[in-house]
Amino acid sequence: MSNTSAGAPCDAAGFIKSRIRTVPDWPQPGVQFRDITPLLQDPKSLRVLIDLFVQRYLGAGLNAVAGLDARGFIIGPILAYELNLGFIPIRKAGKLPYRTVAQSYQLEYGTATVEVHEDACAPGDRLVIVDDLIATGGTMMAGKIVLEQLGAVVIEGAAIIDLPELGGSRLLRAAGLPLYTVTEFGGH
């Protein structure tokens, strides 16, 4: 596995991209929301998507898959199951019942915090973080930081969609996190 950014094979990426619905002006005017629910509802496109991730991480020496709240909870457990690994949920603050480690990050208007159980992984564990998309990169960066506080090695961030104009993928790569995305969309 390379430490450089890589995309999915063109035919598979185009197929996946064709199954993502764009909802204009949601949740506010000017936003082009990238809706993955049609992709998830279609058995063939869901299988192609998961197979892309499995092929990427099979034999990568991972100890677990971490998923970001909330859409990373859809893809992450399926990927973990297919790779015969455990799954680590990275939740929004106040959602986990046991002792946690937390990391706050900036949003467009204010801040948010993610948490992980303090025993979610062991020092030296090799992990990949999964989410549906990379926009500003704040959530994935916070997930990376909180897992590294536990001693984990985050080998890559993975997402279905990159929105490069929002700068998140650039921010994450500058922070030393290699990324794998299946497709990208311009505009937001």
C-alpha cells in the first residue's frame, strides 16, 4: 500500500459516483449535498464499494477499522467484518458509556468534540479511519488525534467522497495522513 493518495479504478469510481445523489440547497441554500443513500440501497453498488475498500486494506496489517460518527458507522463495520477485524466507533461527545478520550475541532460556526473509549485500541495498533466524505477535514483530523493519543498508528483515512474545494483533504495530507477516496465532487 502506497503512502500517496490514490483513487479507485476509473470504472468502479465512475459507477460509485453515478449512484450518489446530489441534493441542491440542502441543508441550506448554496450547498450541494452528496447523498450516499441510493448507493447504499443498491446491493450491487454497495458490494462494489465495499470490495474497493477490502482490496485496498486486505493484507495491510490492520488491527481494526475505526469509523466516524455517523456515516462511518455504515461502511466501517462492513469493512471490518470483511477483513475479519474489530470496529472502533469514534462518537460525538456524550454518546459513549465508558471512560473516554476526547478531541475538539473547529466547525464553520463553533466547535464539536469526538470521543473514543480509552480502551478502544492498544499502543501500536494499526488502524484506518473510515467516513462517507471529506469536506473540511475537521472530524477525521480529530479522529486521528484521539486514536494517536491512545498510541495507535493511523495508517490512512478512507472515504467514499472527497470535496477537494473545501480543503479537508489538503489539510489532512499536510498533517501526514495519507488518504484514499473513491470519488470526488467539485463544488459544495
